[in-house]
Amino acid sequence: MASTTLSSPHLHGPETVSRVMHRVIVALVPAIIGYVWYFGWGVLVNITIACTVALAAEAAMLSLRGRPLGPFLSDGSALVATLLLAIALPPLVPWWIPALGATFAMVFGKHLYGGLGYNPFNPAMVGYVVLLVSFPLEMTTWILPAGFLEHPLGIGDTITYIFAGALPGGLTLDAITMASPLDTMKTGLGMARTVSEISVGPLFGAFGGVAWEVINGLILLGGLWLLWRRVISWHAPVGMLGALFLMSALFHLFAPDTYPGPLFHLASGGAILGAFFIITDPVSGATSPRGRLLFGIGAGLLVYVIRTWGGYPDGVAFAVLLMNMAAPTIDYYTQPRVFGHEG
């Protein structure tokens, strides 16, 4: 999703917006399969609702702006944004949450600024932050991963709960849900428990949450494929993950029972998704190679600060939006040397 042409003269390349977006969707497929395997059919229901509503909202906004529907609806940009939003949502959220998030992402995050190419903020993160701030309980309640549910929910049970709020056979929501690993760690540390005490729970694996370790590995696989296909560059992902790793390693070195280690931060939550699929957005991120590296470093530092001392357990979405505001300044001070300039 990154362009290598930074200043004139501009040369026409073989890539198109739709081709880039479709490759990003392909890269997300392994992670989506992992989400469905561990967290059930609700992930696909969220994706279906969010993508359907996003396309409808995009069509409505294009009509209001007098733009043709075909080229913009088929370019894949709305689908990429809502896929990223949908897989970040807990699988059993009510149907109106992905619908509201997708609408807000398309209308307020994208089209009110002029549409694709003009939005200063990442639309998926705009929608996600609105939902997280407005509905914190629904946005932080995750279903137990596969292997921990005595009676897994089928697709019919899942759809019934999402649209009607009814669980089968006397099940209660508390019996099948949990907090995320990052939320569990943050809450435990706030209760003066140590990292070692918290991480011995059955839902924690070698590094992070049992399911999150595998899912983040699949996200990493998709991100590396995008690097190999030159859809994105390495600067922003390396900057973000490197800064998060170094910060967490430094604090963990001096107080291992107070600060989780770097592998926990990488294997839990949305850090890897943010590094490869979100901050690499060519519109809302920095454009020059040095700028993308600084953009990623800033995002990684903010993620660690928010996770450790802020009020939210993850912080990727807030970090991305804050760095989106800084992107024009970063670009201004990291402009490449003008062709033919001496000295």
C-alpha cells in the first residue's frame, strides 16, 4: 500500500488501487480463518454486516457527491477498511455495532474529507475508536477461544444472539466470554498482582493469549507476503514493532514482575495488525521512507505508553490516529532531496 514515487518526475506504474486493495484482502484471509477457528462464526457475521453497510454508505455518499458508483465501489478500499474494523471487533457484539462502525468509518472517516486519497485519518480506526469510546463493555467482551467452551455456539446460535440477544439452553454471557489478554493483564497489574501470577492462567500461552499467538502469527504471515509482493515497504512495520519491542524490553528488564515482556506485547492485541495493515495506509500515513520509519516508531512508542499508563488495554487505534495528525509534519521534514540539487 506504499508508493515508491516520492517526487517528480512521476512515472506510471502497473499497480492500480483495486489491485493493491485486493492483495491486502488476500493477505488478511489467513488471519480471518484463524479468527473463525478460535472465536467462531461471529467473526464472519461481523464481516458480512460491516462490509454490506459500508458499501451501502459509500454508495449513498457517492450519490450525494455526484460521483459514479461503479469505479469507486469496485476499487476495494471500502472492503479493506471494514475488514480491518470487523476483525478487530469481539465476535458476539450486537449487529448494530459493526453497522454503526462501518457507517462512521465511511461517512466521517472517508467521504466528508473528499473520499479516497483525501482522508487524513485511517477510516477503520476512526470507526473503531468511536465504538470503543461509546460502547466499552461490548467492545471488550470476547468469547472464550476454541477448546475452552463446553458447548460451542453453532452458526445459528451465533446469529440468534447477535440479532436477538438470546443464548441457547440457559447459557449466560458470563459463562462463555472473557476479557482480552491485554485487558486481563492490565486489570491484574492494577490489582497489584505480578506478571507471573497473571500469566499462569489457562488462557495464556507461551507469550500471550492462547488464540492470539496463532492469530498474530497468521497476520504476520500475511504482512510478510505484502512485503514480498512490494505492496508495502518495511519502514513503518519495522519502526512500529521495533519501538514497541525495545520499549517493552527495557521496562521488563528493570521490573519483570511489573511490566510484561516484549513478546507478550507483540503476540497479544493488535500490534502486528496495526504494523502491517493499518499504519501502511498510503493516504493517512507518511510518504517518504524516512517519514514512514519515524511514523512507525512514533506509533510503537504511543502503543506502549497507552497500554502501560493509559486507560485502554491496547491503544493501537489511538496511536494510529495521533500519528495520522503528525503525518503532514513528518512529511514536511523528511522530504527527499530534489533531483539535481547540489550540497
